[in-house]
Amino acid sequence: MIRLINNAALEWSIDATITSAQLHGTVSYLDMPRQDGVNLLSQLGTEEYSKISAAGDLTACPAPVPIGTVRNIDEAAFYNADSVTHQLTVKINNSGTDYLRVKQSLNPRQTLQYSSANGWGVL
């Protein structure tokens, strides 16, 4: 499972500018707020959507708020809608320090998928 804590965010990037269509990203997660005695069982789930069109980092899933909340990423999918192969990088950025999670070449119409049960794979 990928967990984001405090200032850690999940980012993705591609190797070059797209030629015909943006790449699509979706991340599903569940927030577990800190146990402050008031909200012990509160869970907030949501999805983040993003599109990337040029080389450079893009936030796929922001850091959890407030500090102390743990963001559990259940699933992520990054689809190459472009007409050329791209090198896709997914990393955790924790206050400016990068931690590589996966780097994968994706052919057109391929998806890099993550699930907490099965890890990373290409479809």
C-alpha cells in the first residue's frame, strides 16, 4: 500500500511533450484522520483526476490535510492516450525529496495501474 503522510504527495511525469493527446491519471484514496479523541473512526475517500501534456512533474494526489492524516492510496491508473510511447515516472515528493515508486515505458493505449492488493502492472 502507498501511504502519504504530512507533506508527501504522489507525482507523475512523462519524458517528452505529447504529440496528439494528453495522458490521463486517476488516483483513488482513503484518508484516515489522526486520532484526536473526537473523530476516531472518520474516513474520507475520494479520487483525483489529472492530465499531463508536457515533460515535468504533475501532482497526481496531493499531500493529506491536516498534518497527521494518513492518505492510503488504494488504486492509481495512468493511461497513455497519445500516439507515441512515453516513459512514465511515478514518485512520492516529500517536502522536495523525491522517492521513486515506478518508471515504465507505456505504448499508446496502455495503462500503468497500481492496486494495493496487486502492486504495479501494465494493461
